[in-house]
Amino acid sequence: MSGGLLERGDELDAMLAAVDAATAGSGRVVVVLGEAGIGKTTVVRALLDQLAPPVRILRGVCDDLLAPRPLGPLQEAVRGGSGPLAQALRAPPPAEGVFGAVVAELAARRPTVLVLEDVHWADDATLDVLRYLGRRIETLPALLLLTVREDAASSAARQLLGALTGPDVVRLPLGPLSRAAVADLARLVGRDGAALHALTGGNPFFLTEVLAAGPDALPASVADAVRSRLRPLDPACVAALDQLSVVPGVVEFALAEALLEDRIDLLAQAEEHGIIEVHDAGLAFRHELARRAVEAALPGLRRRALNLAVVRVLRQAAEPDLERLVHHAVAADDPATIVEFAPRAGRAAAAAGSHRQALAHLEAAVRHLDRLPLHEQARLLDDYGWELHIAHRFPAALAAAQDAVGRYERVGDPVPLGEAVVRLSRHVYMDGDTDGAERLVQRAVDILRAAGQAEALAAAATSRAALLTLTGQLTEAVPALEDALRLARAAARPELESLCLNYLGLSRAERGGGAGEAELREALAVAQAADCHEAAARAHLNLSDLLHALGRWDDFDIAVTDGQAFAREHGLWQHVFVMELHRHMLLVYRGEWDTAEQGLRQLVEQADAGMLDLHRLHPYGRLLARRGRSQARELLDRAWGRAVQQRAPLGLARAGIGLVELAWLTGCPDRAREVSDVLLPRMRAPGWAYMRGELACYLALAGVPPDPLPECAEPWAAGLRGDWRAAAAGWERERGPYERALALAGSGLAEPTLEALRVLDELGATAPAAIVRRRLRGLGVTPPRRRTAEPDPAGLTDREVEVLELVAEGATNADIAARLGLSVRTVDHHVSAILSKLGARSRREAVAAARSRSAGISR
């Protein structure tokens, strides 16, 4: 026992220690985790009961609605206040200034405990703010206290939990009560402790309900226990509880009185029996499990009627609670209310950054689309398509947007039609159809120019100019972007201004000498100053792309770290996805291949990514090619096909260089030449010097060096001119172990080539290691046996692998025996075993297998 808590003393002490740290100016996050009924709220209440001024307490609860209200728990926490957070939440749209305001709120007074309960039900905007706050809490005189049910958490809530790490985060998982604790309680009421523990599993809420049910009742579940407590109540009290049970969370007094026709006194008996509690804001069941148990017992028609009663009351408000109204309208199957309020709720949620909730509202409305006028049908589908796009449901987004455009065409209003066509072009592009996207965006520009709508034309012009940049049409792109920038500034659209600067930076980067970086950083500054989060995320992403293309790996690392954190904080998961790919590309470069392979595999195995497929295929395929995996060719061919279809210069360069490297590893110079014929003409500008050097080096390795040799960046240039020492030293400075190994392997000398082999074996680069082993034998050096943590797929021993590589070179058994220091008879046995394990009938088939296996690429 500690402060009335059973077996929760350690957790309470840990929370008090976190409060002390916050009081001293070193903020903390405490996450209380556990299943329903385990006592999360009880331990939080015990903490709050021990706090006194000057500690300030702000407290909010997340609701279990169809789509929780955006920033609802934060609004509840500061209700009636006048501080920075309350002011920001009152401003439309509230999400824009909340990030800075929540930090200002917690910094304004010392110390503050901000409690948010049931974060597993939190809306996206709230989760974004918590992620933002979690990264800054250590500098604030505040404790952020969260309660979470991991088993009920959304994927977004689980991502928040994963992001809350570090010494300033305390996790307190609550387990069930022990047998001894249950036995102690049981003795107080003369019950069998062992039987109670077996029945309840030590869950405190279930245990309390069973004890309250009396010694003669043996409920088998929480629901049975709760229902057994209703039997002694008057029918009128039970009916009143039934009505309240369909309303999640706290039922405000005004709502309760309206629902019960001013007979709120009917619930007095339920309060006396501990079934409901009276709070400052209204009434609530003692636990959400109790509410659900009562609601679940209702017959379907009665549940529908009770929800309809809530809808009727909520509709009478001057400013209806949109989220709660839609929740009950859906539960009541009330299509008229759904189509009237769900689109409004969806748009409000989207404006606040709660995109999952926006999608849920819009989906509810789309089911009753035919009840709306035609222009409202088109608008709803257009909004619905955009939220599907944000949710990465690209095919569904495209279908909804196409339907929206078709309906706008029937309406005949050019401005909303043009705006919808702009968005449709984006969906088509994300689906991988660049040609179709270009046609659509040009159509949108033509429609809106004719309509004379400057603001809408600014958006269309920006989209058209961006597509010109993304497809490498830079001669047209730069003046188009400059025109679009003037339109964006005239229309006072900072998000469009940022996008124009963003793509201007990419367009000018081809000049080399650091051109374009200033525009990208300005684009980021403009977007962040105006809280245009999606535009800022694009600037982060394109800046990292530029730095990668320039080979500025340390700067690339910083840009990816900053961009990934920003995208996560604001729930921009499309950008998180690409930044995660960038992170793994950096891991590959730094030589952390095992971690990179695992992460890339997970990203590639996710659902269809549309045009983003290209970005995940090429790094994974290239790593697998180096590691001798059979699927590498198919992955890189797919990446190249995507790049050709999308006509994205950077995508073509990345996928194409990967294919040229594969061509070297598998001895296919014709394929390398074919790819280089496409790439080299596109990479003549100074800004391509780094990637051009990479391409030229792999072409040289594949036996098709470009003629004339183009100007390339160091250390690639050193390797191309034959200065392997300078190349190896350069890659060592740049911390690129694989590239350093290739430079060493090109020395033609035994000692550096052996060092190259050592590095390649450590990386698990089996395909280039096999080539280096052959070079060593050509130098008269017996290479060390291959070291690998993985067994050979065909069960070959290390020695059999060495023999197989020599067979592939055309060596006779006598040659092999002499080079490996073995007897001819021993080599005969090895060759026989190899043929058996590979299923080869002849040395020729074994040679074919060896060539395939040198990169692990099956035919």
C-alpha cells in the first residue's frame, strides 16, 4: 500500500520523481501503460492528489468517438484559460500555431503537469503536438503524463510511443495485481483469494466489480460483473443509464438533462452504487469498460433509438459539436444528419491536421453521396480523394478525384473544376503516370486562365512548373516557376511561394557550384514561418535529395535527421516514408548493411507506394546485388522501368547507376552500355559531377568506360585517372567503406587488394568479393576463405566455393590443385560434391551456376 494504492507504490514514486525533475527545470515525459481496467487513471489520480501549488495541473481526456475532435484533449486541458495554448486553439485553423504555443504554455509557469489520458484514442493533430513537445520537454519546467492502452493504440499512436525515447522519458507499464494482493483484499470481505485471482487475472477493475457483485455472484467477465450491479437498481435508473451508455466520455450536465428530460435525479441511485461518478464537467461511468458493458447489452433497435435521441439534442445547439454529432448519427444510421455535418467535420479535422479523423468523417458522408446536390457531391469526392492521398491510398484517391472532376464538369463552374483538375494531376502523378499528369495540369492552367481566377491559377501554375522540374524540362521550368512565384506572392499564398522556391532550387542545382541550395533553404524558411507544414516537408525532402546528389554525405545526414523529425512531428507520413529511405541509403553508404537491409526490406514489403515505388526499389535492389541475392535484378529492372516512365532525372540516375553496377557484377557489359546511352546525355551539366563520376567508375569496371571521359567530382575522378591511393584516401575521409574497397581493389597490387577483400567480406559484399578473389589469384595470391555469417544457399563449404570460382574461370582440376595447394584427388572430390549440390550435370552447367552465383543472381 502507498497512498491508498495497492502494488503501485514504485510507479507513484517514479512519477513523483519526474515531478521533482520538472520542478527543477528538467522536463520529463511519463507514459503509463496497461490494459483496460489495470488502474492507469487510479495511479494518475493518486499522483495529482499529492500535488500542491505552485504545481499547475492541466488535464484532458481523449474520446472514443468515430473520429475524435481535433486537439480535443488539449482544448479540454486549457478550457477557460487565457494562456498561449488557449489562444492558439481558439484561432482558425487551430493547428497552425499550436506547436509553438504548447511550448510557450509550459514554459510560462513553473512547474506544470500536463495530463492526457487514453492517448490510444487521440486524433492525429494531438499526436503531432505530443511528438513535437516530446522532443523539447527536457528544456521545460513541465511533466507530460500520458496514459495509453497499447492493445488499443492506433498505428499513429504506436509511432508516437516509438518516438518518445531518451533519458527524459519514463515508461511505467502496470501489471495485474499479484495473488498475494488479491488474497489480502479477499480476506477483508471473506472471499476466496485464489478463486478471485483465477477469475479476474488480477485486473483491478474486474476485481472491484466482482467484489461489488456480492458473494453469491460469479460473473465470468467484466461485462457480466457490471450488469450484475444493475439488477438492484430501479427500472427508471437503468433506463437512464442505458441512455448515457451510448455517449463516450463525460456527458455534460446540459446534455444529460436534455436526454433525461430534466430528470437527472434518476441517476442518484447509480451514483450511490458507484456505477457513475459526478465530475466538474458532467457525469461519467466509473470506467469506460462499464459504459461499454451497458451499451453492449442494448438490443440493436434500442441502441439506435438512444443514439437518435442524442442526435436530436445535439442538433439544437447554436454551434453543434460536429465530431460527437457525426459519431451518433452514424451509430443511429441517420443519413440526413451525416451528409449535413460529416463533410464539415471532415474539413475542420483536415484543417487542424487530424487526417485520419478527416478521412473517417468523409468516408461516412461518401456512403450517402446521392443525398447531396451535384456540386456538393463533387466537392466531397475531391476532399475525400485528397485525404486518401495523404493516407497513401493512391488508387482509391485517384478514383475519387476522377469521379469529382466528372461531376464538376456536369456542374459547369470553371473555377472549382480547374482546382479539382490540379489535384487530379497530382493523384495521377503519384500513381506513376507522368504523361497524364502533365496533360491534366496544362488543362487546369487553361481553364483557370480563361476564368480569370488569380489565386486558383497560382496553384495550377505552380503545379505545372513543378512537373516541368520533376521531369527535367529545365529550360521551360525556370521561367514557368518565376511566373508562378509572382502569382503566388500576389495571391498571398506562402505555401505556393515555398513550393516555387523549392523547385527553383532543384532547377538551378544543375549549374553546379552549390547553386539552388539557397532557394531550397529559403523555401523551407518561408513554409515554416507560415506554418505550411506540407510545403516545409517537401523543402526538407528536396534539400536532402540535392545534398545526396552532390555527395555531401555529412550534410545529407543532417538534412535527413531534421526532415524526418519534422515530418514525423506533423504526421506527414508520405514524407516520413521517403526520409526513411534516405536514412537507409545513408546506412548503406556508411557500411551498416545489415541494419539497412532489414529496414529496406520492410519498406519494400509495404503496400503499393505508387510513384514512390522507385525510391524504395533502387537502394534495396542495389544492396541485394552487392550481397549476391537473386531478386536484385528484378528490383533494379522495376526501378529503371519506373524511372523511365516518370522521367525523373534523379530517379533515372539512381536506378541507372544501380543497373550499371549490377552489369559489372554479373558480367553484362551490353546492359551497362545500354543504360549509359540513356544516362550520360542527361548528366552533362556541372551539377551532376558527383553522380556522373559514380556512373563513369562503374562503367569502367563493367568494361565500357565513357569516351571521352567526362569531368567528375573527387574521389571518383581520382579512381578514373588511375590514382587509386588518392581515391582510397578520399573515400576514407568521406567514410565510404565500400567505395574505398573498390578503389583499393583497382590497385593491381596484392596488399591493398587483400585489404579490399577484407572490407568486402566484413560488409557481406559477396558479389564484388568474388571478383576480387579472382583478381588475387591472377596476382598469384591465394585469397583467404570467405567469411560469412550466412550458410551457402546450396550448402557449399567455403572450400567448395573457392573451387567453384576457379571452375568458373576455366581452370582444370590440376590447375586448381596447384593454386590451392591441394591434391588433384581432393579437387576431384570437391568438384563432384559441387555438381551434386548444384544439381549440375557437367562442368559447363557448374560454370553457368558460378557466373550466376558470383552475384547471387539466378538466371
